[in-house]
Amino acid sequence: MKFAVLAFGALGFGVVTVAGFSADRQPDLILRDAAVGCLVTAMAGRWFWRVLDRAFAETVAARRATADQAAIAAAAAAASAPAPAAKTTLVRPALAPKTSSSSVR
């Protein structure tokens, strides 16, 4: 929030200063107007930032609620579904140990 206030305030100061110099006004009037412009844009920027922050938080909360409801529905569907039939798989017989085929002659 501090960054937003500083950024919007600096933006307002700069815009009013450039506008004052381009209008060929006196420097003391330009700086006074720029200071007022800085305060006004900083407060407007603070309000705007709060609106964006609140909208972001509401969006995240809504998406989490939707995801939680989907997870609960999936769990309920999985619990109510009949168990799948057991698959019969061919089991490979265990290998018999090798017998030594050494013949003594």
C-alpha cells in the first residue's frame, strides 16, 4: 500500500509539474500546484489500490470455494460409485532355483 501511495503521488507531482512548465507558469505556483496534485493523486491512488485489493481477495475466495465444492462433489461421487470388478491378472509363477547340472565324470 505504501508503494502505491508513493507511486501515485509521484505520478501526480510529475504530471502537474510538466503541465505547469508547459503552460509557462511561475515556478513557485508550479510547485504549489504540484504538491496539491501529489496529495490528490496519492489519496485517489490509495482508494483505487484498496478497490483492486478487495476485488482480488474476493476473486481468490470465490475460486477457492468453487474448488472446494468440486472436490466435495468428486469425493461424494467416488464414494457412491460401485466398486470396480477385480481384474484378473496372470501371475507369473515363481522361478524355480537352478539346480547345478555339473556332472562329475
